[in-house]
Amino acid sequence: MSSIPGWLLRHRITIEPHLGDSSTGPLYGPPMVVKAFVDEQTRAVVAPGGEQVTSSSTAYTAPGISVPPLSRVTLPSGRVTTVIACLARDGGGLPTPDHVEIQLQ
């Protein structure tokens, strides 16, 4: 199957990619608005460092999006949160919709 159908991506999120840290705090790149499906559900996930953390929401986007951990995301509700992990979900030719899962704090 191909990528997730566009009609499922009903929300808009704003992503500010994390560029690193400075002496005054985190540095972020220019904001970009992305179509997504946002699922606000609390669940346990494993962060890139291997520790188990709590994710309060997940955004699903079309393939091709890459968001570094610690990036800032503004949800449709206006809540600002941080990226835990960005995972490409590719079915490898199976009849599943390819997409990107962005786990958020």
C-alpha cells in the first residue's frame, strides 16, 4: 500500500525542529505547519536513550517527515509539547498505510 490517505490527516501541527542548545537554552529552527492526525492518549513509550517515558499524545503524518527529538510541537489545542521520538512506519510492501509516528510528551 502507499502512504496514509490525506483525508485522515485532519489536524495541523506546528513543528519547530530542535537544533541544539545554547547558553540561554534550546535552539529551534523555523516553524513548519504539517498535516497530521493527532491522538491524545497517554501511554508508555521508550525514548531514544532507552528509558521508559510517558507520552501524552501521538501525531501521525505522511512519510518523509523527520523530526529530531526535543523539537517543539504546537498541537491544534494550542498545547506546546516536546518530541520524544519520530518513527518511520513502513509496511515494506504489505497492505498497510506507510506513515510517520511522532511520539510527544
